[in-house]
Amino acid sequence: MQTAPTEQATDWISTAAHYAQRLAATHGPGLVLAVVTLIGGWWLTGVLTRLLERALRGRKIDDTLVGFLRSIFHATLMTLVVIAVLDKLGVPTTSFVAVIGAAGLAIGFALQGSLANFASGVLLVFFRPFRVGDLVEVAGELGVVEDVEIFVTTIVTLDNKKIVIPNGTITSGNIVNYSGKETRRVDMVFGISYGDDIKLAKEVMERVLSENPLVLAEPAPKVAVRELGDSSVNFVVRPWCKTADYWDTWFSVTEEVKLALEDSGITIPFPQRDVHLHQVA
């Protein structure tokens, strides 16, 4: 009574084994290669991602940017691994790649402004034309850099206004970094009356520069006659100072030159005009 079911079960097992053999013979090598590719690709992706992260941190790049680049790099490599696995399984990947490319192109067009700011942020972080704390002039604004982020840079102006500037705007124009060098030259102009002694005025201004503690001895400061103006003989005065002392040097030298010239009897003229009246008979 139980012979028929037993034989039927045996037939099913035999048929399943036969199909399994055919499947193994047909797709076995591809399946093995797919598994090896998946495991190897996953391992290699992890290694390369860690190497990239180590290299970025070695350059002291912002942690936010490091994490963002790490995620993009890892996702890109894993996408390539999945495509390779599907190819080993015999799945057509041409259309799959085309779909990914079309989607990436569409996203790129939709986010081109944001992507431009992101790319500019990467350039700013890698090449470092300025750092946090530097006094810079970017996008027509002058201020101290407070923060450099992936998409925007924040500066604080000298009158304490906070300005957020898209990174794309910064890299598309000139960047002036006033804190880029340890020393700066202060360019100043002082005028004396035509009736005063030029040599004495020059000696007075040179003495002021030599006695000012903020003025550097090297490079040597320069004092010379610049031009014969409409109402004054103008001297160019160019002391060097540490970058951090720029404005203190400007203010102190201006005051000290004014006082020293007055003590020496030298007149600092102001613009004036002589008016002559002629009486017509």
C-alpha cells in the first residue's frame, strides 16, 4: 500500500537532483565567481576606503568633509562590485549601467549649483588658500574666516557682521589673504610744506620708524620723496611689521610722525586755495 508514494518521492528526489546537476553544470562556475567577486570586492572596498580616510586625515582635512568623501567613495566602489557580481551571474549589465548613468546625469543637472559649491569646498579644503582665523577679501567682502564648510564659508567682518558666502562664488574670483605671510609692509604718505627742510623732515620720519617697537629692522623701512603735490611735498613712508601688528603700526606711526614733525617745526599742510580779488573800475 505504501510502495507507490515511496516510489513517487524517489522520483521527485531524482528529478530534483537531476535539475540541480544541470544547474550546477550550467551556472556553477558563474555562481562561484560571483561569490568570490562579492567577497573580494567587499574586502578591497573596505581596504581602499580606509586608505583614503587615512590619507585625508593625514592632510588635516575637516572631519565633515572626510566622512562625506569616504561615504561617496565607498558607495561608488560597492556599486561597481555589484555590477561585476551581476555580470558573473549572467545578468545583462549594459542597461543597468545606462540607467545609473542617466540618473546621475539628471541629478547632476538638478543640483549643479550645489555640486559646484561642493567642488569648490573640496578645492578650498585641499589647497587651503586661507585658514580659519585669516583676514581675507573674498567675493567683495573683507573679514576674518570663521568657518570653512563643504558648501559655504563664513567670515566675520571688521565691524562684526557675519557673512555666509557660497564656496562657488569664492573660487570664481580673486582671493586676497592678508594673513598669508608673517610680515606686511605698511604704505603711508605724509606731506610737508614747500617752505620746510626736506632733509630734516626725512630724518625725523626715519627716527620715528627706528624708535617704534612695532617696526621691523629687516626688511629695512623706506622713506623717500614721492611727489611734488599741489600744496605739499609728499613723502612715502613704508615700514615693515608683523602681520598681526599691521593696524597698530599704522595708527602709532601716523600719530608719532605728526607729533615729531610738529616738534621739529615742520608744517603738515592741508589743502587750500588762494583767492585773488581784482577791483574793476
